[in-house]
Amino acid sequence: MKTYANDIDMLQAIRGGDYKAFACFFRTYSPRMRNIAKRFISDENLIDDIVQTCFLNLWEKHTKLPKVESPRTFLFAIVRNGCLNELRRINKEQGKIVSVTEVDDNICTVDAADHPERELLYNELNGEIEDVMENLPPRTREVFTLSRFYGLKNREIAEREQISIKVVERHIQKALKAFHNHFPRLAM
């Protein structure tokens, strides 16, 4: 069995279509992904489905994989989104209305609580988010922070910042584009 210098090299091989690298990546990371998913979802079969779907999507889109510095953060984002999507689907089926922010907050809080590995992953992801925020223009960062972290509506931001609602929307779109460019895997 071929060995890889590090996980980044393994992802590079997967990007090139190396199925053996993918199989090795799966064996290495599927238990970690299952452990992350267990914090959000209790049904073992559903956890298996989510993890398998995440890896299936990864393989199907292997030629479009982004270059990442932290495979663990990359996988955390994939499984987190898989769990988030599943929780949304379940809530919709049960007729519950749960805000995405509430679900996101619960996932982030649960994931970092009382476990060193999860705390490390959470801190890595937070560090990457902070990097993206730091690289935004100051006005865009302010508008995005008011929108996403303080939950203000576009109208409220426009009034507070004395700008038009269209300008608020453009700042938010600019910030979202920066996040999408930094985390293209989230669109998977």
C-alpha cells in the first residue's frame, strides 16, 4: 500500500483521481467523521449514511477539490454541513421551524464542548473564519458582522450605517463570495 507524506499529499493524489489514496483517506478519516456526526445525530444508521454521502460527494467531485491547508478542518466542514442538512430535513418533515442560526449555534457549541480534538477542530475553523473576516474591507466586515453575528436585518443595518439597503446587500454578497472562495467545499 502506498504511503503519503501527509494528508495534503493524499488529497492532492485524490484530486488526480487516485482511488487508492481515496480509500486510504476514507479509512483514516471516516471514524473521525462518524464521531463528529454522533455529536449531532443519534441514529447510527443515519450517521453512516451521512458519512458515506460526504465521502461519495468528495469522490464524485475529486477533480474540483480545493487545495486545503487543513484536511481535518475540510472534513469537519463537510460532515457539519451533512449533519446540518439532515437536521433541516428532519425538522421540515416534523413540521418544526428551527432557525439555521439556532441549529448552527448548537452544532458549533456541541462540537467544541469537552473534547480536545473537537476543540482543536473548532479552533482551526474559527481561525480560518477570522482570517477571511480580517481580509474583508472594513465596511464590508462591519456590515457582515451586523448581519450574520448580530442578526440585524438589512433595513436595520442600512439605517444604522446610513447607507442604502442595496449597498448593504452588496457588502453581504462580497463577504459571502470571500467565504465561498475560501471554503469552496461548503458548496458541495
